[in-house]
Amino acid sequence: MIQTVADTDTTVLVTGKSGTGKELVARALHYNSKRKNKPLISVNCGTITENLIESELFGHKRGAFTGAISDKEGLIKAADGGTLFLDEISELPLQLQVKLLRVLQEKEYTPVGSTASINVNVRFIASTNRDLKEDVANGRFREDLYYRLNIVEIRLPSLKEREEDIPLLADHFLNKYRRELNKNIKGIDSDAMRSLMNYEWKGEIRELENTLERAAIFCKTEFILLNDLPQNFNSKGPIIDFSKVGSLEEYVKKIEKDYIFKALENNHFDKEKTAEVLQVGLSTLYRKLKELDIKA
């Protein structure tokens, strides 16, 4: 998708959890486009205070507000001819969403304190780790802006959805850090790789990279070993008292019951949503609730 859409001026919305690499996608889109020799400007909409972000994006004229002692070129103008990456677009205040929509539609904007419009040639890429459809429904995000941004959506899956990529990513990061640390590390031991594959990456790819950097620092042999990983990777798993477990069938039922109840809890006991998350039919979920005596 990145290759297909890169060399166009189409607005792209990159979605996914924090740490999945949304900014890397934005960089790939820019540097594989005809705008690659022009600026790529990135701005995190959640890190700039609400009273400053309008001036940061659109610029201002001298005297527009207290402290505006000279004209200021905004980030939109700075990205002219290139790409503007609006990270965490969901944090943009509602009143600025209207102004941004005008830039996207009309290719022009007005600096703070000015009455003159400025034409601009910018390709926009936006990202979010939130469900913008839900924000639209709750009145937190403008519907017209959502559809204008979401011409092409590139959704980045979590590592849980792409476990087969973990060895590729681990090798990539190991190559990076063995060069930086000037270490002769040939690869990752099979036990260590198995542990990486089985780990729940709550911090996504960013956490995986940090883990490989740490492992490369502590590695004293030609291969990353299990002991080179943080302590929580060395866990052997829960200790099971087989005298209290009973039969395999009883144990599996207990695990299944706990798992389904946790899924219900996480989805506020919405059975339709829970069935969707568990990837089962609604009738199957109701049958399981009855079979396992789950009070929901």
C-alpha cells in the first residue's frame, strides 16, 4: 500500500497502536514520492498546548496576540512543496479542525491575525492511535475532516497480529545495534528467539527495539542468549499444582471460562463486541456462557 500510494498527493491516514511505527510509514511515503527533495515536517498535535498550536501550524502576524513581536511562518508554510505529517491528529482542537479542513480542500490558509489567504502546495499525512470513528460519534472529531483525511487508510497491525514478523524485526534491530556497539554478534539463540516470539509486546515494535538494544549491550558471546534478555523473558510460566487441577478437560474449561469472562469485562459486557473480538458467532458465545455457567 505504501508503494502504491507514495508517489501521489493523496492524503493518507495511518492508524495503529503506539509503537507500531506510524512515523516510519510517513517517512516512507515522503521519501518514495516526487516530494522527497522537499521538506518533511512532523508535528505531534498532542504535545503543543491548545493556545499555541494554531500559531505553530498556521503562523501569525506581528501583534496578533501578546508576545507576537514579529511575523512567524507556520509549519504548513514550512512544508510547502513537501509533506506535513500530523501525528496524533485526534488531539487537534475542534476549532482548528475547521481551518485544517479548508487547507485540505482549498489548498490555502490564513495566518493568525491576518486577513490575507496564502496558497500552499502540501501533501498531508495524519496518524492516530485512537478510533476516529468513535471520536466522530462522540463529537470529539469532525466527520467531514475524518472523511477528508481518510482517503487512504494504512492500518498498522500490532505485533500480536504479525508474530511471523518478530524474527525479521529482531534481526533488523540486532544488525543496527551490533554496528553501533561494534560487537561481533552473529544472531539470536533459538531459546531467546522463542521467548521473543511468545512475549506479549504491549509496547509494540518500539519495545522490541529497546529489548534488542539492551540484549546487544549485555551479550558476551556470538549469539544473543535468554540471559541477555530482561528478567521477565526468563519466566518459565505459571507453576501448576497438578494435584488440584483435575482432568485436562476441567483445566481447559477453567482457562476458557476465565478468558471469556475477561473478554466480556474488557468490552463492558457488550456480547456482540465480545463475540467479534473472540472471533466467534454470537450464538456460539451465548452457548459458551450457558455451558461454562458464566454470569454476564
